[in-house]
Amino acid sequence: MNQEQNIQENKMGVMPVNKLLLNMSLPMMLSMLVQALYNIVDSIFVSRVSENALTAVSLAFPIQTLMIALGTGTGVGINALLAKQLGEKNYKQVNKTAMNGSFLAVLCYLVFLIIGIVAVRPFYASQVKAEDAEILVMGVEYLSIVCIGSFGLYAQLIGEKLLQATGLTVYSMISQVFGAVTNIILDPILIFGLCGMPKMGVAGAALATVIGQIIGGAFSIYFNIRKNHEITFSIKGFRPDGGTIGRIYKVGLPSIIMQSIGSIMTYGMNLILIGFSSTAAAVFGVYFKLQSFFFMPVFGLNNGMVPIVAFNYGAGKRKRLVKTIKLSMGYAFLLLFLGFLVFECAPATLLGLFDASEDMIAIGVPALRTIGIHFLVAWYCIIAGSVFQALGNGVYSLVVSVARQLVVLLPAAYILAKLGGLHAVWWSFPIAEIMSFMVSTFFLIAIYRKVISKIPDEGK
């Protein structure tokens, strides 16, 4: 075992769990906060163009969710497999997994290159009414650029997962921060035509996003090549390995499907809401931007938790694994309870950030207060889902997600829209989260009995 591998063992298997979790998670939580901030800033600038521009960007969310689902789901599988192999000290397989993960990043991009060329206009046409032709034009312009330029996104997503799996979360944070800051700086310049640049509107917002992703991806590649000593990258003689790819997607595919279901839910909600007005769809888009400011740090916490749980599972250290889960749940609760308070106490202020009209305020204030209730439960479901994935039971997360978003949330939203009108639709979120809590608890008990309780009781 070389020096870097000894350091990895000492860190993941010996360091006090709370310190380890914070060391692994805080850089990712900070970078996710920056990521959420630039998502919000992006929409704030777009809202200054017009409400139709904000709606056009909001309607792109299902495809953007699919893009991120494919990259992060693949990354989750790579992350969990790498962490387990490091725990087992199987360094030959670590290198093979990293190379196959990089190959999968290229395939992910090719999928959305094709979608960006042929599928964007039909996607918008299925949601937009004839009288909203301006929304269609701006939306197609925005989403085409985002899809065709998504190679930076996949370089960033997969590269960061490689860094996270080996404990180099600070470099992952730096990659994300540079990408996000680039986006924030370029947004007003390209949208409004500052510093001698042409005024590009929503196309400028899309271009700023793509350039930011390319910068983040470039940093991620650099750090993996120069700083990630746990992994040796070599293109010479590389051949895709079906067995390794299969193991990546055994964990990652449920995550991809789970997040893709989120895309279907968003698309379905857009169809329900735009039946009331384009403003209602814009409010839904604003909600997703705002909630990311609280949920993204929880996902950053997850990114730090998953390799710790997977490593200690592979190393046979139950006490450390259980303590990691408990601490993660505590921190996640604090983050989302703060989000609940903000949504309940200051919804008008939040909407004002997006230059909200009187109609948007009238729709948005009760919407944010009602949807915000589900924050009180969501922290538990998020951590439980990541535990399932880290222990190789990602199908549990998939079942919970399908039940929450397709079996409960969308049908409830449709029924409530018919029975109670627009303001009733938002109650579908708390209703679905209560169901998610019950199913997650059932699976968490099952995985404790079948997996966790059988891990040797050693390690502090």
C-alpha cells in the first residue's frame, strides 16, 4: 500500500466520524450553495427581461433535470463503487472503474447533443399554448444551447464524483465554485449586452451557463489528473468493461430513473399549471430555483456521506457507518428546517427577487407557504435514499421516488386542480412527502435488518 492509500485508510476508516463527515461534506455543501446561488441569480436576471422569458426558462427544467439525472446518477454509481473498492483496497479495480466512468461521461453528452438538435422544439410545443408563441421561441433558443453545449456539464459531474470518492472534496468544491462564479459574472454581460457584448436575452443566459460548466469541467479534469493520486488514468489500451459498467449502473441506474421521474413530475406539473396561466408555471419554476438554496447543501451533505458509508461498509465497520447516518440526518434536518422557516415567513420577499408581478405575488405567496411544509419531512427521505444507494440497494430509493412523484404527487395535483383550483394544487407536495416518509422508514428498517446489523461491530 502506498502512502496516499494509507492516508485514505486512516482518513475514511479511523478519523472521528463527525470530523470526517464535516471535512468531506462542508466543501461540497459550500459548492452546492454557490451552485444554487447561480441558479437563482440566472433566473433573477432572466426575469428582468420579461415574465415570458422567466416562464420559457422554467419550462426547460424537465430536460435540464434529465441531463443532471444522467450525469449525477452515473456519478453516484461510480462514487459508491470506487469508495467500496478503496475500502477493500482493490486498487486495480479502482483504476478500471475511473476509466469506465470517464467513458460513460462521453456517452452521456452524446445523448443530449442529439436531443438538443432534434427534440427541443417538439418538447416546448407540447407545453406552450398558441397565444404564447414568444415563450416557445425563447425556450427553444435557450434549451438548444444548453443541450448542445452540455459536454462541460458531464466533464464536471463525473470528474467531481471521482474527486469525492477519494476524499478530495475541496478540489471538487473549487471546480464548482469557478464554474458557478463564471456563470454569475457572464449572466448580466451576455443577457443585457454589457462590456461591449451584444444583448442576447435568454440565449445569453444559456451561453453563460454552458461556459460556466466548461470552466468547471476543465478544473475537474485538471485536479483529477494532477491531484488525485488514488487513481491512475491511462487511455492507452483502454476498452470499455461491461462488468464494471454493469456494477456502476446497478447502483447508479435507480438514481438516474429516480431523478428522471422528477423530470416527468415537473413536466406533468407544468402541463397542469399552464392550464391555469403561464404565471402559475413561472411560479413553479421560481419555487424550484428557491428550494435549491436549501436542498443543494443537503445533497452536498449526501455527497460527503455516501463514500463514508460505502467505505465503512466495505471495511466492515458498523459503528462508524451508523454514526455517519445519524449525524447526516441531524444536519439535514437543521438545513431544511431553516428552509421551512424562510418559506413560511418571507414568501413575498423571495418572489420579489424575481421582479414578480401582482399576479405572481397572489399565486406565489400561498404556493411557497404550502409547498414549504414538506421541508419538515424531506430531510429524512433524502438521507434514507442515499443510505440505500451507498449500501448497494438503490432500488429502494427508486421505489420511494416512483411512489412519491408518480403514484401520489401528480395524481393528487391533478385531482386537487379539478376540485379546488390552483391554490389546492400545492398541497400535493406535503401529501406526497408524508407517503415518502412512511415508505422510506419501512425500507430503512429492512436494510438495517438485512445489511447493517450483519456488519461487524467494530470501529469508533
